Amino acid sequence: MRFPILLAWILATGLTLNAQTLRDSILVNERKIDRPLTLHKGQLQFNTGYEISVISKEYNNTGSSISLADKGIASILHKYYFELNYGLLDYIQTLVAINYARRGQRHETLYLWTTSYEAPDYEVTCFEEYTGFEDIYLGGVFKIPFETDRIEITLSPGISLPLFSNKPDKPENSIVLPTEEHPTTDILYHNHQRMGNGSLAVKAGTSFLLRLPWNINVSARVNYSGPISESKSIRWVHQLDGSDFIYDDIPYNYLLGNTWDYKADLTFPVISWFSAIISWSGRHTSEGWSEKTGYRIKNPDVRLSVLSAGYEIIASGRLWINEYVNIPISGKNQLAPFSIYLGVCYNLFPFEKRIKY
């Protein structure tokens, strides 16, 4: 629901600012392969997107793929992207980004017998819910000036701010005691987790763009992010008092790992307003620890590589639409989601003089 509402808001904003400026012709005549790594001076850009992921497998600590269906687990992730960019100069860009995500994970219902009755004595269901905003990101992009348009290189420092709580909400476990009509004890474990990292983190990255003479672009980027300090959170423990769950929250410390993420794109125009994109991306997180169990335990190394295929449509000089299909190809200690992303990008020069007709 949030994505259609936001899209309607962007289009409404565009209609109120639809008078053309002298610089709008830049965007009209600019194919995706001609687009620079930074925005033009005075260009304001809204990016929003929706991604749905079906998580049907995971990679274990040896890199082998394991089907979650075989483990009785089903999981779906919905993610909403929001980003605002502004070109201070032709080679300096600022950006603000924040994402909202919601994931549900249900385990196969477990039936237990402690007697010889035909009906099970216990029916146990576990459901994990992950919701909330991720940390907000503030950053900049600085393009290194070259005399040629064939090559572009940028530097992109930034910082992630933990504005939203990373502490899980109190569980909503429930139990239904047996009756003569229903001799089974039904137990539901329902946990609520948050999406934020809960830690101030810095980021440093670089991007590279090469325009080949056959109307093909090759681009690549590498980013590093790491925490500035330790973080705090809580874990919930419970005990059963009759038919009521009694909860206690136990604080613990943790340290996020160091993350490297990278991506390479190959872009070529099929026609002037339609471009095809093939991408390979990856993420590797190492180091870090957690005291959730009462002991300081090192986080496992996490890796994931993804192959993507997509396209961009230039619907108008201001409105671009893009879609990607993302397929996991390798990993370690990581869920492997198959996802489809749909994004909308809206551009304007809000502070430029309007053309009067």
C-alpha cells in the first residue's frame, strides 16, 4: 500500500511543477548510457521502489544451498526504498536514503505426542516477524574531473544514523489449554524483531564508469561500511505461569561487522528510451560479535552473490521506470532470496527559471 501512495504523491508533485525549465532539455536528450555518475547542477531526483523477495533457500557455513521447505520454513520479504538526491554542482551530489522492510517467517507446525491418543497432545507454531525502518543514510558523491567523457570516477563518503529502535518488541506468545472437545494444547510463539542496526556507521566508496564505443557502458562500484562503536539491545525470555506467559527483557551488547559490497553493470540501449542492464553484485560481512547468549561470540562470515537482469524505460524527460529480477548464485551463512524490484525515478530542476508559453 505504501508504494502506490508514494508514487501518487510523486506524480502529483510533478504535475504542480510541470512547467519546463531551460535545463529540462538535458534530461530529455540524455540516454541512460550518456548519464553521468553525478546529477547535474540544480537537479533534484526522487527515487522510490518496491521489492518482493521469496526466500526459499539459504547457504550454510560451507556454501552449500539448503532448501528452507525441507526445514519447514516459509519466508517472504517486502521492502520499500526511498531516496532523495540533489546536484549541488555538476560534480558534487548529496543524498538521503531510508528503507522500510517487513518480513515474516513461519516454521512448520510441530505436533508432539506424550500419550497414545490419536490426537497430538501439543501443537506448536513459531512465527518470526521483522518490521521497521532501517538506519537513515546521509552521504555525498564527488566526481573526479577528467578531460575525457569516456571515463568517470567518483568518491562517496557517508554515514548511517540509527534513528529508529533496534530493540525487539515484547513477544506475543499464546497458549490454549486442552478441553474435552479439543484435547490438544495449542502453543504459538510469535516474536517481533526490528530492521535497524542500532549503530552509528561510516561508509566510504568509489564508482567507475567506462563508455565503450559500441554504445555500451561498463560501471562498477565498491563500498565499505563499518561501525563506530558498540551497540545495545535486548532479548526476551519467558516462563509459563498457568496459561499466561511472563516475560523478562535482558540487555546485551554487540558489535556490527565490517561490510564490503560491490556491483558491476553492463548497460546497452535497445532503443533510445529503453535500456537493458545485466548486473552482478555481492556482499561480504566479517568480524563483529554478540553477547546475546551471555558470552561474547564472534559473528560468522556472511557472503552473498547475486545475478540481476533488468531494464529502464524513459517514460518522459523527468520520469524513468526500472525493473530488475535478482537471482542468488552463491553465498555463505546467508538467506538466498529470489526477488523482483520495481522502481520509479522522478527528476526536476526546482530552482531554475520556468519557461513561459
